[in-house]
Amino acid sequence: MPCKILLPVDGSEGSLSAARHVAGLARLVPGLEVHVVSVQPTGEDWIVRRLIRPEELAEMEREWSQAVMEPACTILREAGIEPHCHLIQGEVAPSIVRLASELQCDQIVMGTRGQSALTGLLMGSVATKVLHLSPIPVTLVK
């Protein structure tokens, strides 16, 4: 039975470390299926809505997401994995957990930024929220 992993990326070094970890798993798990996701916040700020047309904002978000996902996808492709790429909008942690559920993933593997000792015990607030919200295993990669 193939294993499905959701790999959220944000362009950080932690994301690339998580991608390298997943690439290493490919040698151990035949048929590994990887879904890479970039979550963009909604452009609900009144300044954003006033200055940028919705179609322009959508194009910018698509370009940002592609730029964020491409380095991780390159790492995966070099390991023989053809990733499935997803761009979603919304609050980051709940969106990650929701997509993992929709795709019926077996695990979420994500990097940590290590920026917030108080809120995330050196894991970051998004990683902490995903840990609390996810009903499936979450692997955090430093």
C-alpha cells in the first residue's frame, strides 16, 4: 500500500530540510506519494483589496507559491519522486491539516523555523498548531 505524505513548504531552510528528509524516505518506502503544499493567507486586508485587483493578487500568489515550492520539488525529483503540488489559501495550520485529510495522507512532514521559544518550544507557531490539530502523525524536521 503506497504511503502518502503532505509536505508543507514556506521557502525556509526548515522546509528544504523537510524535503531532504522526505527524499531520504523514498529509498525506504517504495511507491511513496508526496504532496507539496504552499498555503497563502487570504488577501482580506483592506489595503490589499484597494490596491490590487483580485486577478492580480491571484497571479502574485501563484507565482509566490511556485517559487516557494520549486526548490523542494527539485529535491524530491532528484530522489525519483514526482511531487503533486498544491496552492491553497487560508489560515496556514488548519489549511494544512484539512488538505492532509482531504488527500487521505498518512503523515505530515514539515520543517520548523525555531523562531519562537515561548509559543512553540523552538518549533514555531505553525508547527505547534499543526501538531495540535492533526489526527495523523506529524514529523517535524529541524
